[in-house]
Amino acid sequence: MPRKSTVAATPPPTDGHIIDIDLSEEMRASYLEYSYSVIYSRALPDARDGLKPVQRRILFQMDRMNLRPDRPHVKCSRVVGDVMGRLHPHGDSAIYDALVRLAQPFTMRLPLVDGHGNFGSLDDGPAAARYTEARLAAPALALTADIDEGTVDFSPNYDFSDEEPDVLPAAFPNLLVNGTSGIAVGMATNMPPHNLGEVVAAARHLIDHPDATLDDLMAFVPGPDLPCGGMIVGLDGVRDAYATGRGTFKTRATARIENVTARKKGIVVTELPYMVGPERVIEKIKDAVSSKKLQGITDVSDFTDRNNGTRLVIGVKNGYNPEAVLAQLYKHTPLEDSFGINNVCLVDGKPSTLGLRELLNVFVNHRLEVVERRTRFRLGKREERMHLVEGLLIAILDIDEVIAVVRSSDDTATARTRLMQVFDLSEPQASYILELQLRRLTKFSVIELEKERDELARDIEALRAILADDVLLRRVVSRELADVSKQFSTPRRTVLVGAAGQGAGVLSGGTQVPGGAGAKASAAAQAALMAVNTKDVPLTVPDDPCTVVLSSTGLVARLNGTEEPARGGSRQSHDAVRSVVSTTARSQVGALTNRGRLVRVDVVAMPEVPRTEGAPSFAGGTPLDLLADVEADEKVVGLASFADDAPPIVLATAKGVVKRVKPGDVPERLDAWDVISLADSDEVVFGGNAADDSQLIFITTDAQLLRFDATKVRPQGRSASGMAGIAVHDGAHVLSVSVVSNDLLAEAEVVTVADSDEDTLLGSGGQSAKVTPLDRFPAKGRGTGGVRAQRFLRGESELSLAWVGVGPARAVGAGGQPVDLPEVNEKRDASGSPVPAPIAAIG
């Protein structure tokens, strides 16, 4: 037998005695009562309108308070007080928490309350109710619409002083659109938000095709659509949840790789997983970096604000693959999170776990019932009005007799009875005639009444047709759903991506992508695909051979491999290559400036661009001035390798001085150092590497060309001033210096461009150009004046551009467009030919 305990009950005022109660029975009954209250009155939503009791009471009371979108906001304290006093006696904090959630755009996919003030964020709570204001948002009106037309049942409130609706009419599937979460006794619910347009489309399909399968409905609702955007990776768990009501899926932040500074790449996070805040992410990143779980991260900055949304910038160390670092972040931080779907809700007052089809079916049946009840209500009102209008028309047509009957009656009751007998009227008709105003006795009033009677007859016929035909009823429900979708739906925010190598992914906007790859996807979709396929990316950039190229406009980039950039190919808009250095990805190269300084530059900080059949594309390049620590008025004139096994570094100045520097003479602890002592008013115009088996070619502005062996310039120390390279005439200066290997002399070309002072070359922009094989110019001794490379035409006095290198040479205009050069001229001392457009650079 169960053990009994004696409990002293509270004695009545006049008769006190002790009652023996079985404690186990009392606890069981009390716990069951508590469980029932939590399950049915607090934690679980109704499958029809998707609202918990407190949410339903808030929206209903705000509707009764007339807090519509076109009315001013009111203090949340007032709303909370009215809800608590009239409908929900469970404490103001619970009511205010529910009110705040209904207004948070990061929680609700379609907020139902328009909040004014601080309603909190993912990391911070809201301000107190006395500081915030609220009113109904426009979508909430769709939930409460037609509530006074007999569409739903009402029940007494907690003290039987008022009534509240058992459910709202709900013109859209709120439970799927906004989702919900709650913990009851022995059960819990957790449902993600969805896109309104997609859910409505599925509901309308189910209305037209009651036997639709889950696959049919998932063609419209491929997966959740979270308020904060982000990505859902792997759709198997989503399908499980839609089939059984339970499932799990992974959410990921939307991130992209950017150049956060000129020298540094970073990961920019613009969308976070559902219900994950920036502060939580930053805290977890710091913890993971401290515990050595994350590598390659320099800093984390939060630029999130209400105007621009989420923006976390995670700095990546040079030499680390940002894609691999991002994969680490997904693994060790909340940038990747799991969401467990548990579709538990109340159906006919009982907790049930429903799949997608069942949820839509419950809503559709509810909506069919609401529209049917509304139709019956409107039909009754119109029939009642039709009855009164018909009686009024009878009275007006014989108004004199009506007046006589009324005047001859002793009281109102007698007049009503006589009118019913004389004109064969019902009691409501007779009463309505007795209330007739004299202004209604005009001829125009008769016309208005006849028009109203005809309109009422049409409405009654249409309403009766809806009630008599289930197809028409379903059509009305479908049309109203379409109107709500048109008014409130927004584009999909969450990108759905199938797991790597699995199924079809669905990208932002509903674009179907086979396997989640290879489609014309949005930037978010491309980021999602990158995130799925980063597991095999090495964490650090391998020290593979590469080629660094510098363009004539100062852009720098690196190409895989050490081959020279490909030549020839299609003519297209491009930049010209000025300098090429073979090195490795994790090494350094030197940027030579016009002040005679060499500045270290990390190769890994340079953007990698793909090799092309034609000239390298510098679309992804970055200005070298930003990567090199140069002054504002300092200009980079070339690149050079200062590795121990590299050829000597060569420099040439505007006054004709040349110098070769020993490559091993490099300070270890300096980021920049002088490599030549310049004379006053002189500057460096060229820098690079020159091996002993190469030649140096100088070209001056007065069209003098000199070439000689590099061995004639012995390497010197960093503090030396160099030696004579070319004798420069008065008024002229060195325009171009090139290094050409002896093995390639036969393939090298000389391109010179002269500007006309008189613009006599019609259609050429005042320029003439000349292309000549380099071997047509004889070698001369170092320090001499060389030979003439181009004979000036009338109006020409100096060269504006010159270039020597392995052909074919390319010329570009100021906008990067190709400019055709003249045919090769074998005469070294000939004049130039007109060019079709001004030339800005040659390479």
C-alpha cells in the first residue's frame, strides 16, 4: 500500500478540522495540472495560427486597442498592463518578453509588432517596457482580419469578465513563416522560419491538389529561410524534418575573402547563423586562438551597426590561405551552428509532431473553415439587410397610408402590429419603418434603396454559391493567400546548399544548382560553394615557384610557375608588363624606387591572377605602392630579386648613371635601404636584375640608343654612386633602360614613340612610333653617346616613350585599350609612322 502522509489543510473560518490526504495522489494531481497548464496555455503554439496563448492575447488586445500601423506608437507598459489585466494573468515580464520577440526582425521572418526604441539585439536584451513603444505591424492585421465576423470561437477570460479568441483567423501560415520555440513539461518545440512566398505557394498548391506529395510541396518550400540570411549546408536533415517533423541541419555564416588592407587579406562576415550574435562569435574566436585551435588570425573587428547590418572583419596572417582559415572558423566557432527541428504543436488541443504536409494541411483546413464561417456571417448580414430594404421599399411606395396607420395608432406597439397586418410585414421590418426619417422619403432615396437591393441580391447569390460549392470556397482561400503573399512576401535570404557531392543545392532566390556548383550564382551562393569545398585547402600558402609581374600602371600580381608571361593571343583590353621577377610564394622581392631605395615586399601579399593566353590580366592586381612602404611622392620604377643566388641588381638614373649591386649585400633587419647614392636633381628611372650574360640598353629623350654588355658594370656596394652608363646631351635625359639576355638579342625589338609639338600627324593624336629589331643597333662602349634610334619628323623634338624587350611589343592607351603599332622597320635611323591613337604605355 502507498505510504500516506497527513497534511493539515487550511481550516474553514467556522469549522476547523484535519483532513487526511494521500501525498502521492496530491502531488500527481498537482503535477498533472501544472503540466497541462504549461503545455496548453504557455509553451506550445496552435498549429492553425502558429501562436502561443500569450502571443495571441497580445495581438488581440493590441487590435482591440486600435494600435494599427497608421496610428501612433504607445508605451509597451500600457500594452503589457492591458494584456495582463484583461487576458493573461501570468506576470508582466512574460508578456513583455513575448511582445519583444514579436518585434525583433532577427527573430521573426515577418515581424508582427512594429517596435519603437531599443528592442534588443542578438547579444543584448531590450530596454525596459517603460522606455519602448509599439503598435501592430501590417502583417499582424492579416492574422486578426475578420475576427468580428464569426470566424473563430471565443471563450471567457481568466475571470469571466471578458472574452478572448481561441485562435486567430490567420490569413497566412504564421507557424511556418515565423517559426517558434518553447519548452513544455516532457516535450519541446523548435521550428525554423520560412519564406512567406514559398509557404503560400505550397499552401495554394495543396488547396488545388489535396493529394499532393511531400516532393510536390518541397518544390515550393525547399528549406527554411532564416531572418538573418546565412547558409544552410546539407538538405537531408531538412527533408527528414519535413517528412517526420524531426530533423537537424547546419547553418553557416555568409563570408567572403577581401583585401581588408592593401597588404592583408581578411574574412568579412556579413550574415550569421540564426540567433547567433557577433559578440558570441568574437568571444569564441578569441578563445580558440588562445587555445591554439585556430591559426592564421591576426585580429577580429566588429563593424556591425543598424544601418549597414552585420560586418565582422577577421584578419588573416600573410602566408595563410583565407579559405582554409574560414574552414577552421566554421569548425571551431559559432560561424557554423546546428538547428534541431522539432515540429511539436497543438492540433485539436493535443500535442502533435507534424511534417510539412501536415502543417500545411492543418492551416488550409483552418482557413477553409474561417472563410466558410465568414461567408455565412456575411450572408446572414446581407439577408437581414435585404429583408429590411424590401420592407422599406413597400412602405415608401405607399407612404401616405403608412403615415395614416401610424397617426391613428395609440402607441408604438399598436402601430407596429397594425403595420404588420396591413402591409404583411415582419416585426423587424415594421420596427425599421417606424424609425424611418423624413429625409428618406425623397425620390432619390427610393432609387438608392432599389440600387442597394440589387447589390445585396448579387452579393447574396455569390455568397450562397461559395457555400454551395467547395471548389469556389477553395478558390477564394487561394486568392486571398495570393493577395497576402503579394503584399508581404520578400525575396529569400538564406542560401541552401547541398553537401559537397550530394544532391541539388538551392541558391538565393530559388535558383536550382546541380550539386551546388557550376551555376550562375549570386555572391552569397558562391561564398556558400567555397565554404563547402575548403576541407582540402592547405592552411598555409605553399612556397611554390611563382612569377611576380609589375604593370606599367603600377599594378602588381603573382602567377603560378616561373615561366615568363605568355605572349601573343587575342587582342583585348589589358595593361602592359613593365617588370617580371621569378621567385617563390613565401619569399620577398625588392621594389626599387626613384629615390634609389629598395623596399621589401612580401610576395604572398600580392593577389594571385590566372595565367592567360594573351598578356596577363591585371583585373585582380593591386597597386604596388600600397604593398611597399614608400612615401607619397616616391615612385616604384621596377622589381628585383635580392636572393643570394639572384643576378646583381641594376639601377639606372635619368642623368645616365648605371650601377650594379651585389645581391647578397642585403641588411637582414631593415625593411628598406638605399642602394645608390644619387647626385642632386637626379633620380632612378629603372631597376631590375642584370646577369653577366645580358646587355643593358639605354634610350634617351633625344632618341639616342646605347647598348653594352652588363659585365662592363662591375658590382658595387650599397653606398657607391655608380658609374657612367650613357653620355646624355644637354636638355635630354634617360627615358628607358632595359635588360636583354644575349640569347634573346635576335628576338628583341626597340619601340620608340615621339610626340609632335604641332600636331601635324592627322588622326594620330600627334604621335609617331617606330618598331626596329634590336640587333640593327651596334654595341658601343659604356659611357658613350650611342647611336640615333629614330629620326624626328617636322614638329617632333623628343621621344615620349621607349621600350626594348622580346616581342611582339604591345601598346595600350590611357584606358587600357590596345593601340596598333606600325610594322617592323629594319632601318635603325628611320622616322616613325603615325599611330591611330595616343599611346600611354608599351610592354
